[in-house]
Amino acid sequence: MARNRTRKREKKYVPQGRAYINATFNNTVITLTDMNGDVLSGGSGGAVGFKGSCKGTAFAAQRAGEEAARKGMEHGLRTVEVLVK
């Protein structure tokens, strides 16, 4: 029986990037990318534990942004250009 071997994911060092924020009435989705558009991390109101109508609140968006930023900083992300939709 053949074993499936997984490669270890390499951590990129990206000092600059972009933060795409898609805010709707029901949820806020935040995606951090490098300057080429390759996704580094992301977060949303539902991903941090909010359910139902609470996902659309400003507090849920703040927590989602903090979580996405924490994951992005693991890749060396220090400055971002913010794009809001």
C-alpha cells in the first residue's frame, strides 16, 4: 500500500501586501494577499465564531481583521494597501 506524502508548506516572507475587504450586511470577508495577488491569509465573521446576524456587526468584522492580520504577520507582512468593496 502506497503512502501519501505531503510536502511541508513553505512560509513566504512578504513585507508588503494588500488587504481586500468585502463588507456586506450579512458578513465581512477579509483577504490578505501579496502584491501579485497570491492569498496569504483570510478571515470572516463566521470563521471567528459568530453565527447568524451577529456576523454582520462591526465587532465581528474587527475580530475577523485581527485574526487575518495575525495569520498574515506569520508570513512577515508589515504594511498593507487596503481595498474596500
